[in-house]
Amino acid sequence: MTIFRSTRRWLLWLCALALLRPRRVGSAEPEDKLSPDLQKRGTQLRAALEDAYRHLKDYPRARFSGINVSEVVSPYIPIGSSFKDAEQILASAGFEIIRPNLEAPPLPQNRSKDWYGVVGRIQDFAHGLFQVTRVYISLLPPSPEDYSTVSKVTGTFYISMP
């Protein structure tokens, strides 16, 4: 009887955790209609990242560090693309969009030179028993005041312990 109670308790605990797990939400504004072309590029970007990840899994030395996948991302978000389009492509690929707070008080002089970049992330891109893979794509505008076009795109896989 105690085994049944213990198992039942664990099952209830797991169900509660599943319900409380945060959901990914695309950041494209609901009033913005996503064009079929941008949605297709987002789907293709996601497929290309998954394909790149499948090929990376065969190389154990590549684990537990940042792995540059910018060359995988650049065909889908080329330099010179509209910033709005680039964000919509990332959102349709399942990325959460994180924008910098441009109205925050000035940061110290030793801040990153790319502090005003927009980051797309997927926290749980892939996971195994002993590892979690996160994907970050950074979109950099020409300047902190000009978010019209993308001047630099970088993509990185981070593989770590859960």
C-alpha cells in the first residue's frame, strides 16, 4: 500500500510540474499578420537548426560549450533584412524575443559593445538525460537608435547540464 501511495504522490507531483511549466510564447504582436514567406522562412530556420544539432551530437568534444551556428542562421535572416521581419522569422521558428531596455539608466563603461542587440532564445531546444541544449540568436542593429535593419546576426548552441 505504501508503494502505491508513493507512486501516486510522484505522479501527482509530475502532473503539477507539467502544468506549471512556462510555455513559449512568440513575441510577434497579435495585430501583425505574419506573411506566409516569413512564416516559411521561420519553419525552414527551425528545421536547419535541428539538422545542424543532429550533426553536432556525434562530436563529444563540442558539448558543454558555445557552438557558433551563425552560418546556419544567415541564409534565413540575411544582413540588411528588416528588423521587424527578422523578429517575426525568429518568433515563427519558436524563439522567445528579448529586447533591451533602452530607457534604463546608463550602464558601466565596461558593458558589452552589443548591449543593444535583440536576442531570440529557445531555452529547451533539445534535451537528454544529462544535457540541455539552448539556442540563442542575436540580431544587432546599426546603432542603439536605429532598429530599421539588421547589421549583424549570430547564432549559438549552448549545451550544458540540466
